[in-house]
Amino acid sequence: MTSTSITTKKPISLEFFPPRDIAAQEKLVRTAKQLLALRPEYVSVTFGAGGSTRSGTVDTVRMMQNLGFDAAPHLSCIGASRADLSEILDTYRQQEIRRIVALRGDIPSGMGGDRGDLHYAGDLVRFIREHSGDWFHIEVAAYPEMHPQAQSSRADLTHFVGKVNAGANSAITQYFFNADAYFDFVSRARAKGVTVPIVPGIMPITNHSQLVRFSDMCGAEIPRWIRQRLAEFGDDKASIKAFGLDVVTRLCQNLLDQGAPGLHFYTLNNADTTTAIVNALTR
């Protein structure tokens, strides 16, 4: 396959999280080098609640840049002052970072009333625009199956539209396994005047208990038939991975065939499954 044919395909992007020790860092470097072959449009690097991994995010972004990626740090406003955020934005600009994923962030237990100067992602998007103009391409989060803390799907959509109107360039969704939920959300957003790309977030299935834990925390629905099949496999990791690869690849192809603008993979700092999915797709 020529490089020209690759560049005409719909883009993919990848998410990593900062490693917590030297061994994890070495593994991430190996993973990133493998995934570089997929030619992602960019990679994002997560940001811990209340800034718990702020230095890790900065270091990982720098590492990704050195490996040849266009890197987009996650930026959370919870627990941060305007001065904190200004300093971070200035640092990223000095590093020639041109893309940011702007999030409210999780509220750490025990934080109480001190949640920082900005309380919502829309406030953060507006602040970034006021501080940095159009320097950054701003990604925001979208929730096809509704944010777990939203009062209703209508309120959640209104909140999303507000983030876009505040200056977001595009959106990445929470992962899901029901394509209809994604297309319904996009349709409702378009009806509200949203025109920015809404890129589906994709979670590879490699570990049953891990997937259930993640999904329970973030409000992503695992369809009953998928839960049942995973439960039937028990501790058979090979069967779980094979089943997950088939399910997620078919989901991705369906999304692309019906007009999704690209795919954003939550890699969990692993290369094999994401690579297998992308290589199986007709984009």
C-alpha cells in the first residue's frame, strides 16, 4: 500500500496515559513506536483528576513529540486557578503544541468546595480562546449515551452545544458499543446547529473485568449480549481478545461506512489490538 493511499483514508487518533514508573515508560515507548506505523493524525495524553498527573502529562507529550507524533495534552480545569491554566497553556505553546483536549475533569473525593476558578469544560474552552486565541485546536468530549452526571439527555446535549459554541473545533466521544447511540447523538447535535466533527471514541475489548469496571465508572453501556459472551469465556483470555477484536472491528467499520469522520482509539497503552483493528478496516 502506498503512502498516498494511506493519507486519503479517514484519520485515526490514539489516546495514551502517562506512565507511573520506569518500566511502564519503557513499555509505552515500545507501544508508541509500534503505533506510529498507523500514521495517526495525532495522539492525546490524559490528565489526572485535580492535576494529579500534570507533570506526567507534560513529560509524556514531550516524549510523543520526540517520537514523531503530533501530541494533544488533555487539560482539566477542576482544581486549577486561571493562573495555573495560563502557565500550562504558555508551556504548551512554547513546546509548539497546537492541539488540546479540554475537559472539566473528575472531581477528586475530599475536594469539597475548592474546585478551582473554572467549573465546566465550556468555561475552560472559553478561557483558552481568551488566553491563546486560535493557537490551539480544541477538542472536547461528547457522550452519546449521556454523561453519567447529566440530569437528562436533553441537558447533556445542551451542555455539549455550549462547549462547541464556546470555541471548540471538534469532539471525541466516550466509547460505546451501540452505533445507533452515536448516530442519534450526532443527528441531535446537528439539529442544534453543531457542525464540527464528532469523532467516535473506540475502546478495544481485551479484558472482561477491566471493561466492566471502566464502563460502570463512565456510564458506557455494554450490551447484554456482549456481557453474556464475555462472561461465558471466563478466564480464557485468548477467546476474549478474539471475540473483542471481531466485535470492535465490525463496530468501527459500521461507523466509517455510515459517515463517521474518523476514529479515536483508547489504547490503554497497548499496541496489538488497536493495530489489528485498524489494519482490518476499509477506510
